[in-house]
Amino acid sequence: MRIGFVSPYYYPAMIGGIEWYLYHVSRLLARKGHEVEVFTTNAGATRKDLPAEEDSEGVRIHRFRPALDVTYRIKLWPSLIPRLRSNDLQVVHAFDYAQFHDLAVALARASSGWRSVVTVYDVHSQIPRAPAKSAALRVFDHYLAGAILRAFDKVLVRTPYQAEFARGLGIGEERLELAPPGIDDESFEEVEAKKIQEVRARYACDGSHMILYVGRIHPIKGIDVLIRALAWLKGRGLRARLIVVGPDQSGYTPTLQRLASTLDVAGMVIFTGYLEEDEKRRLQAASDVAVLPSSFEGFGQALIQAMAHGTPVIGTNVGGIPWVLEQGNAGLLVPYGDHVSLAKSIERIVSDDDLRRSLVQRGRERARQFSYPALVENLEAIYRRLCAT
């Protein structure tokens, strides 16, 4: 099959979940014998010498220079349209629904022979943002998102949460397909006991419980709630370390450090910044509990990764997290912003061996459902059904 993917960013410009997903899926499809092309921009990469055309691990990459590059979302690359029109593809798959490249795919589709697919990665109007931006995205979702999505042959969603949003915009069941993101096979590999001991010696040499957060450092992620939970646990006499892993793209770390100092837990919180995947996996395997305390999550990739390593998880009851955690079966759910409930859930996991063993088993079983090979098979089936109609 000849498959084209369209996204403003692609490896090595790894901005977030979309780019990580696309990187894995495109390579796996190429290994299975498909002809895979990626249409992207030259924005966002630390290397400025990236070629306009490149073959990488069986994937043909086309990089366009944007005519306008204002923010992550506002990028205009009109030269994409004639390139897509002239390509001999069978399926073109775009990611996100609120950017220029979606319009470009819709316009090119009208005079091309290929079928079109779009993935709704997040519901943008429901992500907490600054008031002006939130208002603009609400207007977009209410008046324009439906028209954009209806221009595609298939609308893929990561969880039933996004499916409900798409239905509300008038997308019929015949167009909707569930296609969640995944984790690579390395996430299921056993981490050596020696390496786990080394990690624990580095981050919790006094035998404290290790509480892990992995994700962006941003106000919507609820890390402040997690720090308040840590202070509550300290008041209960529980020895713990909070390890916060991830890049700070908003300058929020000093605010969190001040909060930790005010609550007298500064010595119990470690900010690692960005970590390579191997080190992150070791931390996930070594931690006693992994927490995603966000005010919004379309999916919750970090939870799946921790579950694959046999670490019990806690997530907030928002967005796609309840579906990922099987409504509390594969991990504990707490209300967003309730630091006491979060602290009590952490306390339960570290003090109740039976609960911990149960969560580890059910979490691993759930994580297996999100392995990339299984998800790529699902994508292939969707593409084939679409091309057969």
C-alpha cells in the first residue's frame, strides 16, 4: 500500500505525542513492506541542516519551508497542496484537525485519487488555556471543526472521549474508527534489577517511596496538586520522593519550586528535565507509583508506559484517562485538583501489597493492548477497508 502521512513535525523534531506516534507507526509500516511518505515542515528541529528530501529507515520524508510560521498551530505551507495532488498515493493520513495541513489535504483530495484519513488527537476547546485562546478554539470547534472533519473519508479517534466529540459535530458512525496510540516493545522489556537498584540509590537513597511524574512541565498537568499531595503525605509520616521528568516549555518550574519550598517539601522534589528513553524507562520500572494528575488528557501515554513496566498508576478522572485505565480497573482514578484524594491513593498503593499486586497485573494486561505492532495491524485494516470501498 502507498501511504502518506501529513504533520507539521516529524523526527527529529519531536514536540509531543503526535510526533512520537507518527515516528513509530511510519517505520513499522515501512518494515511491513508498505511505501510510506511523510509530508512535514522543517520547523521545530534543533538541526537546521535537515534536507528537504530524505530517506530514513524506509520512510521517504518531504520537508517544506512554511510561508508563515507563527506558533505550533499557525503554520502555512501552501506548497503542500500541489505536492499532494501530484502524488500517486492510496491513503493520505493527517494528524490533528485544527491546522493548515488539514485544509490542504481536504483541498488536494478533491482532485486526487487517494482516500483521506484524519486523527483527532485532542479536543482543543476543552484543554485549559488562556481566556483569549480558549475562546478562539471554542469558536473554531463549534463552527469549523465539523466541516474540516467531514472533508475526510475516515475520522480516527484515540479514545471514546474524542469519538463523542466527533459525533457532536455530526460525524456519523460509518466514518469513525478507534485507533489509539501505543508504546514500543522496549517498554515491555524487563529492566535489570541492578539498574533498578542504581536508580533507587540515585533518587531515594534513604529508602523513601518513589513517586513519578512523566510529561510536560505545564500548569494544566496538575504537578502543583501532586506537590500538595506530597506535603499531605509528609504530614502523615510517609517518606517519599517526587521525581518530575519532562521538559519545561512554559517556564513553570520556578513556580512549582516555590510551592514546594512554601510547603516544606523542596528537598523531596527532584526535577530532572528531559531524559532519554532508556533512563526514563529505568525510572518507570524503579518507581513505586506513577501519577498523571492533569486537568486534561486526551489519552495518557505516560500511564501506559509505566503500566507496561509493572508500576501501579494513578490518573485523574478527565478526558481519555478513565478509558485508558478501564474506569479504575487498571489504575486508580482521582478527581482533578483533589490533593487529599490523590495522597490517599498513593498511600493505599504503597501500603497495601495485595492492591499493588493486583494493579500491576491488570495494568500490564491493559498495556499489552497498546503495543505498536497490534496498533499498526489495526491501522492497516482501516486503510484496506477504506481503499476497498
